[in-house]
Amino acid sequence: MSAEAAAYLDIDSRGVATITLNRPDVHNAFDDKLIAHLIDLITQARDDQRTRVLLLASTGKSFSAGADLGWMRRMADATREDNLRDARNLALLMETLNSFPAPTIAKVQGAVMGGGVGLVSCCDIAIASEAAFFALSEVKLGLAPAAISPYVVAKMGVSQARRYFVSGERFSAIRAAAVGLVHEVVLATELDDKVEHMLATLLANGPQAMRAAKQLAQVANPLKVTPELAEYTAGVIADLRASDEGKEGLRAFLEKTAPAWTRAGK
């Protein structure tokens, strides 16, 4: 484990595998390197016989503020094929976490944006600080929450997803609990203790029984992610990134100006 790593894995004597996002200076935002690294770490935890529970956590003030600005800037100038490859990798990260065989917990604080909402959606249990806030704000940039959409819809339901996908509005931890995105909201000072209590609860259960129970829920889930669906979502984001609207949205965001579409008709 390195304090300099963008993310790191630690497995303790109880069998708790903790993956920690460690880019606090950019609010644990995603880029292509972090995505690949997280896939590797989740795979390592999955394949380690000691793992009984996976805990996803992060350093700093935010859980994850979504896409890294430098990464977004690079991908705006990339080819459609490069954007498609990039979107497929993000989809692979989500599916690798979603299909993790042992129970998974998200420990959530601060900003949870875009792909960060996807990570929370892919965990079995999400516990949030009352100070956490959430947004699927891609539409404000002329984009859409494509790769994460199957998991977010499965977690919060079609009705709520339709609202927050198209509005891009920010919502509180209390609201996130009300729509099913997180399971419990606690005071910031109680977050560590609540997560430890949940870990103790899970560790008291039969490891194989929990895996079988989790698989039952996944098999019964009518909103399964098929290869065709994953490829469709990758195509959506690749097309939007390359579009005039997507490029305008990113330009406006980086320059802190209003995008052209907000001035239409004025």
C-alpha cells in the first residue's frame, strides 16, 4: 500500500478488503488510469481467499466528484473509437464491482457525482454521512450518465432515475435514502462507527451463505446488464462526447461560462 497511490487495497485479519480512493486533491475524480487501477484492485480482492467483505471508501472531503477535468478535456478531442474504448472500461469497472461475489459496502462522504453515484449504486450496502450530496449532472455538460445508467436505474428505480438523469440537480443524503440510492444516513461523526457496526453484522454471517444470498438477489433482478446494453451505453457516451453539444458543454464548464444552448431564443 502506498500513500501516493490513486487507490489502494488492504485486507485485514477479519477478511475485510478495503479499497480506498486516494485522490483527495481532485475530490477522488475518475480518469482512465484510476478506472483501470480500480478494476485491478477489485479483481485482486475478489480472487483473494481471505476476502469476506469488500468496503469501498475514500480519503479527503469527497467520495468521488465524477470525471477528472483533464481526462474529460483529453477525451473531448479523442476519436469516437477512443471514446468508445474509454466508455467500455468505465462500464467494465461498474460491472466488476456490481458482480463482486461477497457483500460490498460503500462508505460515503462529501460530493458524490456522476461515476461516483455509479460506484455507490453497484454496492450492496451504502452508508452516507448527512453532509454527503449527490448529482447526476452530466446533462449540464451536454453528456449523459450512460455507462452507469443500468446500475443507477436498478438501485433507485426508473421513475427517480428519469428525474435525476434529465434534471442534473443536486440532492441530499436524506433524499438519496428516500429514493433508495443509500440505505442509511448518519451524522458525519458517526460514519466510521456505523460502518464498523455493519461490518461486524456481516462478519457474523456465514460467508458462503451471504454469497449465495447475494447471488439470489442478482439472479432475480429484472434489470440485468447484458453485453448488448453495455455496448449501447458505451456508444451513447462516445457519440455525445464527440458531438458539438458535448464539446460546447465542456468548453463552457472549463471556461466557467454559460453554454450556448442556455442563450437560445434570447
